[in-house]
Amino acid sequence: MYNKNSNHNKSIIMTMSNQDKERALQKENRLKTYLKKLGSVAVAFSGGVDSTYLMKIAHDTLDSGAVAVTASLHSFPERERCDAEEFCQEQGIRQIIVEIDELSVEGFRKNPPDRCYHCKKHIFSRIIETADKEGISYVADGSNIDDDKDYRPGHKAILELGVVSPLRKAGLTKAEIRFLSERKNLSTWDKPSMACLASRFVYGEEITLEKLTMVDQAEKLLKEMGFSQYRVRIHGTMARIEIPVDEISMAVKEENRIRILKELKDLGFSYVSLDLEGFRSGSMNDGWRGRE
């Protein structure tokens, strides 16, 4: 199997007109100006598309005035943290790792619809404490204006804590961030969109370390098999796999179907299903969008 994510994101960039690209470059200049006004900033850095681009621009603009703060979480795959650490080492960016046990956060384990609010409030409170100790003026997250399209109770926590969102402030979209990341030769320009593993749980289902590990390992398999986007949603002991519709035929090829079925059952899933609607970011939020 092969990964089609690069081709997909490349086609998105290719459909951008020269005017679109010029507008994106203007927004990047706006971003740099805004960061200069901040003076110093601690970027909540996960190693994803958005936070990597923001970290790169912040470092280029503020040098040692920009620091990466990465939260080490049970719901944050180890491979993602390793990627984040590698990027900082390559770029000469100072990185601070903050160990957090989100399973102990009140309102997280029971997984209510506003789980993300409680978790983000705890995580960013810790990041703010770290920034204060380092004498850093602001804490920034990597949200962009496209994030407004989904139900995101965590954004409420960020606003309450006074965390700034430079990409959103500059008016940048996900497509523009990918375009600008490619221009900066950032390998993350075509990285699949990621979200915390807790987002794979149906609201009301208890989140445990065992289940988080099951989801993590199941998605690691799909990544190794070359799927461009993937989510393994957990419903009790059933795994519901979301992949792009045009990759479903690859998943049901006999050897791939058998491998997925066997390895997910070995992880502890009783049933393995394939969602015919395909990959949808935030599909667990269906019915909750806009209810912040």
C-alpha cells in the first residue's frame, strides 16, 4: 500500500491561485508582526501541522524569545512526541516537556461532551505556570480559523486563560498553513491531521489507559499500512475504522482485511467495523457542533 496524503495535500495547494498564495504570504507577514509585538512566547507544541509552522515562524522571528512547551500525555502518541522532540533538536529550539496525567483531571475520565474544556484548562494552566517560571510573556496555541467549524469546548478554556492564538489572529486557514509550511521546507506540510486519542471515544464512555493504548496501537497499524488519514473510534469493545472513501477498497483486500482484523482483535477489540461514510475529522461531535 502507499500513502496518498502527499498527493491529496499537493492537489489542494495546486488549486490555490496566485492571488490565494499572495494572500497567504501577506498573512504570514501579519503573523510575524504580531509575534514581534508579543516579545516572547511559549508555544504549546505538539509537532502537528499547525504548531510546527507556528513554532518555526516564532523561532525565526523571536529566536530565543520563542520556546516550545510539549505536554506529555497518555492521549498523546509517543511517536508524535518523538517527532516534536526531533524537530526542536534540528531547528535549535529550546523545548520543555511537561508531564501531565490527564486521567487524573476531574471531568476527563468520564468523558462528558465538554471533556476537552476540562483537559485543556488543566494542560494550559500547567503551560502558563511553566512560561511564568521562564519569564515568558505569552502562551500561544496553534488553532487556525478553520477550527471554528467544529465543536471545540477546549477553545473556551483557552480564551478564559488568556492564551493567544497567533494563526487565528493572522486569519490563516489549514490550506494556507500547509502551503506556507511547504515553502519553509517543513516535512509536516503534508502530515495527516491529528487529534488527541481521547477524541476517539463516544461521549459518556469511560476513558482508560488500556483503551487509549488499544486505539493508539490500532492507529499505528493503519499508519504503517499506508493509509493517508485514519481514525479508530472506540464503542465499548468495537472498533469503528474511518479512512478516506477512496482507500476503502484497499482496506478490504483480503490480505489487508485479515491483517487488520487479526491485529485489532489481538489488541482486545471484540468487533472490527469499517465506516462506509469514510474519514471525518471530529465525527464524534455529530450532534454537538455549535453547542459551546
